Amino acid sequence: MLLHDLASSHQALGPVEAAAFQPSGWGTELVGEGRPLDTSTLHVVVPNLLGSPFGSTSPVTVDTKVGRPYGPALPTVTVTDMARAVAALLRGMKVERARALVGVGLGGLVALQLAALFPELTSAVGVLGAARALPEPLREQFGLTRHLLRMDPDFREGQYAPGQGPKRTLRKLRLEYLRRVGAPELEADADAFAERFDANTWALLCTAYAGGDVTESLAKIRVPVLLVAGADDVLAPPARVRDTYHLLTAAGVRAHYHELPAPCAHADLLTQASRLHGPLRDFLRRRR
């Protein structure tokens, strides 16, 4: 079970879209025959996380009772809510036990929380570019997302028309995020993101990310965990990932830590996924 990052969709293998903002296709170097998640030996399922606008219930979902999107009326979604939704999907698919939960960024937090809540549903957890929580300064900044969007007059208390909203502020916030993760094509991506991504949804997802702290859940995990850090990842700095590793091992969890050397920012974890082949393949090979 592969869990996507903050602004990505469940379509890990595409199709590639015409715009610079690419929510799909992020897993092409990670999933497939001969890739770290080798589909010649593994069945790989990629769900859309709860709150994400690409199919799951989110602020853009139409409330059938009133005939318009939920918008700001949708309750806050947490990492725990996302984990419970993925667990429900596994049960609905009649999957008694997944070989592994592999999560990227936000998806890594969801994978850890799911393993803590439902230890019977997986045999292992692989976490790429995530620690027990975001660094505190970033938690504060992500937590301010909704406030910053509200300050834009085009936000209209979240009641803007579909396709409208605070695009200038959304573009600015996307630029800041791209700079943090080390992504290329900043300006074009931010322009396309502001045109496509819903502001209420971005606020909801960033709030969930900011509030996602699985520290107290780590001791409840009963399966092996692989933590992969990028040397230049500001969302999951190596020191913070190592701290998560030490907390896991102190709780008796069989944890493994692997660091990808510089240059390796958060975005590089997927564009340079060939470097994950050895550690991730070997980790999964031992799980049944």
C-alpha cells in the first residue's frame, strides 16, 4: 500500500498532464518492474488520502443535500482520520494483511499512524521523507495556511465559486512550499497549482500535516519500520528522522535508518528513487 504526499494524487504512474503542476506520475521511478516497488513480485495499491481533492471526500466534494461543494463546512481532517480511511479500504478489499505500508511525506505519517492503530493490517512500514512530526517552525507555518488564505479578500470566508478563490495567496504559498522541498520549475508550477488546486482543500491538508504528530503512537507499532531520509530534506531533516528511529528502537520496534547523501532534498526522494532500490527492496524482501 503506497501512500502519497501532500499535493499528490493516487495516480502514481500518471497520466502525465499538460500543466507544470503534476499531481500524478510521481511514482514512475518508484513503482514498476525493476523499480524499488517491483510490480513483478508485488501488487501495489495507491489510495487517495482522505481530504485530498482527487477523488476522496474533500472540500470540493459536492454535498448532495445542498447541491454545492462542502467547502469550509467540511470538518477538519487529521492524520488519524486518513489512517482509519486507508484501513477501511484495506478491509473493504478483503486484504487481511498488507506486506507493507509505504508512505511519502504526509503519507509516511499516515503509514506510521495506521500501523500503530491497526497492527494486524501490515507486516512492515516504509517511511520516505517523514519523521514523527514536521519540525516545529514548519508546523507553525503550515498551521497558518488557513489564516493566510482568509486574509485574501478573494477567499470570501471559503464561500468562493468553484474555480475561483484566493489564487494570488495560493500561488505564494505554493512557491514557499516548492522552495522548501527543492522542486524545479517553481514559477510555472505555482501558476498552474493556483489555477487548479482548491484553497479550502490546501488549507485542510496543510492543517492536517501541521497537526500530524505520531510521537505517542510509535510505541504501539509492532512491525519493522524503515526510515529513509534525504540529506537536504527540510521537511524531514536527517536529525529528526534519526530521533524517530531512536524512539522506535527504544520502544522495542525493529527499526532501520537509511540516509540518501546530498544532494537530496524532499523532492529528490522520488526523482532519484533508483537510490532506494537496494534498501527498500531488501527491506520488503524479508516481509511476508
